[in-house]
Amino acid sequence: MKKLDWKHICMSCLLCIFALLPLSAGPLVYKVDLKENVNSSSFLQIKQGLAAATADSATYLLLHMNTYGGEVLYADSIRSLLLNAPMPVAVFIDRNAASAGALISIACDSIYMREGSTIGASTVVNQSGEQAPDKYQSYMRAMIRATAEAQGRDPQIAEAMVDADVAVVGVSDSGKVLTFTAHEALQHHFCEAIVEDIPSIIEGRWQLQDYELKSYEFKTKDRLKGWLMNSSLRAILVMIIVAGIWFELQSPGIGFPFAASVIAAVLYFAPAYMDGLLANWELITFIVGMVLLAIELLVIPGFGVFGIVGILCMMTGLCFALVGSDFSFSVDSPAWQEFTSSFILVMFSMLLAVIICALLSARIGKGKGLFSRMALQKVQDAAEGYVAVP
């Protein structure tokens, strides 16, 4: 009988153990695209991309940017996400980083630009493209300065991208909003390097080998959710909710106005529900408000306690549905500012809806034209043979 060769047995066991162990993964680079206007959808895309990169313990987060700007509110939210990211964040500017795009780029730890790209022109403008009042410019100036300081860039140059009155010696003349080309940005330390593509950054600048490049896939469901988060759309939905209730109560019976109101309410609350942020009490409060308002208008004559409480309940449900679960009554907290914005949106939308409904109610069925067709004009005259049944 042969003796057991313990040396070979131990070696075989070790080989089996090492074979079962997972191979050590190489560096993971997570890429998120920003190739549209900065809005609720792009904010959600970057937020979820950052969350996915964090969950996968990514080595770097890389933004692939080509944008002409967008809404300051969402640009600020993206800026905050990037400044607090647990991993280094880089941006590859592929042609354009204008306005809000410049703010987001400056919030990144490193900036890389393709030849022929530009960055800057961050002046706040309104919907018609005209410069917003100085109150908004002042806030934007402070925000972009603070962002540049946080990333070790020249805050005065960053401010010159917002304010035409800021002159930087050797960089920009007073009276012109600053925009950098790729070479100018490199010269003034607002760009780490001019590169041709993403591999040039990962392999050439970061010196990473055997890395994995993973692109975040923004699903159709997420795009829909981002679209529903748009402030303008939410204002329209609130108006439809109020108008639907108004016209349904004018002509009792479940019909088109009530159905439109219900659909608008579902679309309004959908984003918070999809994120798991919609508390039961918010939805219940809104429904209770609708019921109380209906009781006031249909059952109890006049307009008193039920009507006032009903309106307050509806407003509370609509406002808090736009606020995260980390709400704080501290005036300086971001959650309080978020609640203030949602309150203004809901209040303005409800008031505008009531005004429009009152004007339409006064015109429907009267005179000639489009609105006259929305009500029956036929008079059941006795001379034509109509009789009343006792």
C-alpha cells in the first residue's frame, strides 16, 4: 500500500481553494451621459447613475457632456450630487458645456475637453433668453464661485462666466461674459487636458489597465419619471386637477372632467410613488380634501369650514408629494426651500386654474363661437309641443 503524499494533497487543496476564489476585479469606470438640456430628466439620470456607481464601488465616475445649459434648479442639484460623490468625478466635454453645463463641469474633480469644445456663458436667462434680474445673477455668481473654490479653481474666473461686469486681468475684459475654448481653459486651469476620446482619459491620463467601462442605461420608465418631474408639467397637472373638480361639480355625475382630474392626479403623484417617497398620509390627505370640498359644494349650502379645510388638505397633499421624506422645519434647510418652491407652484397653479375656470364658466353656453358649442342651446318651448310631466 502506497503512503499518502501529504505534500501533494496539501498542494491540491490549495489549488482548489484558489480556483474557487473570484478573480480580483480591475478598476471600474462608470460613464453617465449628459447630452441634452439640463432638466428634471437629466438630474434623475445623473442621480441614479451616481447611485449605481456607488453601489458597484466604481473607481471613477465619468460624465460625457454635450449641453447648451438648462434649468438652474436642476443644475444646482446635480452640482451638489457631484461635490459630495464618494469617488472622483471627471467630465469629458464633447463640444459644449454652456451655462448650466459649465457649472456642472466646474463641480467635477477634473475636466477634459475635446479639441474645438467650449465652456462658460453661465448668465441666468429667462424663457425668452433675456437676462434675469440681478437677484438671480447674484445667487448664480456666489454658487459658481463656491463651486470653483471647492475644486481648487479660480473663483474670479468662474464668476466672470456669469457676470459681464467682472474683469479678470489677462483673461477677460469687463462687459463681456467669459467663455473659454479648450486651449484657453487649459491655459487657465479650467481643464486638465485636451483629449480625443474617453479611452484617452482612462488609459492616457489615469494610466488604468484592465479596467471595465460601464455605461449607465437610462430606462424608458426613468425618462417618463423625469419628464413627469418637470415643474411646468406639474403646474399644468395641478390646473387640470382643479379644473376637473370644478366642472364636474358644476354638472354632477361622473364624466370627462372627473376622469381628467383623476388621471392628472395619478400622473402628479406617480414620480414620488415610483421612487417610494410618497407617504400614505399625503395621498389620503389629498383624497380627504377632495371629499370635503365635494361635500361643501354639493351637500352643505354656502362656503364654510368644509370647503376651507378641503382646500387646505388638497394643498397639503400636493405640496408634500414634491418634498422628500427628510423634511425639516429649519428655514435654512434644503428641504424647507424645496417645500417653499412646491407651495408656490401649487398655490399659483390652483389660483390660475380657478381664474380660468371662472372665465370659461361665464362664457360657456353664451353667445356665439367655440364656447357656445360646449352647452345645449335648444329651448324646449311649449309652442313646439313640449309638455312638462307632473
